Amino acid sequence: MKVLGIESSCDETGLAIFDSEQGLLAHTLHSQVKKHAAYGGVVPEIASRDHIRTWLPLTRQCLSMAQLELRDLDAIAFTAGPGLAGALFTGAVAGRSLAWALQIPAIGVNHMEGHLLAPMLESDAPEFPFICLLVSGGHTQLVRVDGIGQYRLLGDTRDDAAGEAFDKTAKMLGLGYPGGPHLARAAESGNPDRFRFSRPMTDRPGLDFSFSGLKTAAITAFAEVDRNPECVADIAIAFESAAVDTLAIKCTRALKQEGISRLVASGGVAANSRLRLALEKSAAALGGRVFFPRLEFCTDNGAMIALAGAIRLEAGEHDSLGVVVRPRWPVDQLGVPADGAAADPM
């Protein structure tokens, strides 16, 4: 089954073609970073309009890369949530309309399930069960994964997600947009001993997260040095270290609690090199292993949507002709595929 995947949940338009027999055939991505940089964050209306302008050229490009025609497609998968409502609608309408025109099935995919399954695009994919750290601009969650659709939420953020805290802190430090990568680069030249921030919620039981206080601590420290630009790198590394340590501590706690040795980290923040190293050390200390998607599949992309869609379409799922999006759609509310194919994603 050849599935065209369309990702449009926020500020990146991703297209990909996944073949259930041959794997990923092609993928392409258009980023809107330059369009939103002047505003210091994503402007929903601008994002929606740009998705409309770019999805068709990207579809043609993706088909050309895979050496396919539209008639060769067997199904369409599109992101139906969570995300920005307007941005989701653009991809949903595009995907549903194309599927109707081609008389092939379509399915709306949960964006977070896409991230969760992204490591399955690699040749060395993790086996079930595993613990997944979903860490992005909008989510910081720990999920136990026993199979496709078998997801149990272990921990969630009570306020800012890790990626959101990275972005807000970077903005207040004057580091530009998108904040996370800029803050990580600034941290490379920082003095790790000048500032130290607490590791939030690690001094109590549980697997929930809270990054709002950490963000406030970093901003307060910057104000106390009169916004001295010479302190930016030092504050950046203190913030990054605290955030990374917190995530690693909670992941270790989850692996021990569930008696599982495999850890998956997905989402935009999973591209952070300091976090990757910390999680690798944490998993190894328990005799386990951590799995990551390749860097280009940590951030939003069409490949993960095409993969997740292919799995559920092959299980017999598909959507009606109506277009429905869910800006809020918890991943642990997804069901197991009807044919019981929860044990093998490929």
C-alpha cells in the first residue's frame, strides 16, 4: 500500500510517500520559520495560508522523487490533530479532497502517534514494549507503548512543555526564533558553573513535569544581571542543563517503574544533542537502550504521518467523507487497530 502523508499541524508543511512493502519512498518539507521570525512565534493565519500555497507543489515534488503518478497512490493520510485548528483544516481538506478525487481511502492521523512511531522508520526500530518520551513545543509526556494503539500515559506536563519553555526563555534572552536551537547553540559557549537552576518536580514521586518555574528562574536571573549580554550563554547552559537533567531523571524513573529497558525519544526537543547524550547514559545505566528518529524526523514531518496512516489503513481503518480535525486529541485515547495488528508496526 502506497500512502501519501500530509503534515500541517503547525508551521511546517510535510509530504511523504510510504510503501508498506518497500518503506519510505520519498519525503519533502517546507518550513515557515522565516515567515514567523519577525513575530517571534507562529501566527496561525499566516501558517494556514502558507500550507495552502505549498502542499500541492510539495505533493508533485514528492511524487516525482518517488517516480510515481497520482494514480499510483492507494491512500491518503493527513494530520487531524492535535495542532492549530486552521492549519489542521488545510491539510485535512487537501487530503480528503484528493482522496475523493482519486476514489481512494483517507484517514486522519494523530500527530503525536506519528511522533511516537517515527523511530519505526529506521532500519533498527525498537520492539514493543517501550517507554516513549514525547517532547516538543506543545507536549512533554511519558507514554508506555505496548503496541499500536496500546498507549498508557504515565506523565504529562502541568504547565509549559519543555519546547515551549526553551522557546520562551530564548526569546527573553534575545536569542531569536525558533528559540530552542538558538538557546542550545548559545549554551555551547556558556560557563556551567555560573548559574544553577533547580530540577523541577524531581524531588517528589511521580512522572509529571513542570517547566514554567524553570523558565521564570532563567528570566529572573537575566533581570538580576541587568540583562547583560555577556551572561546570556551562561544562563542558556544553566537552563538547558536543568531541563535535560529533569527529562533524564523522569525517564529513568519511568523505565524502573514499568520494568522496561527500551526508551524512545521523539519530538522536536529530541533533536537536542545534550538531551540525546543524557538519555543514552540513563538508559545504558539500566542495561537498556534509547532509540531516536533521525534528526529530520524529530521535528514535524510527513513521513511519520504516512507511516502511522499506513499502519491503520492496513488494519482496515478509514475516515468518512466528512472533514473533522481535533486541535486537542490525547494520544492515549487512540484505539487498537481492528484487526489486532498492534504487535507489529510493519
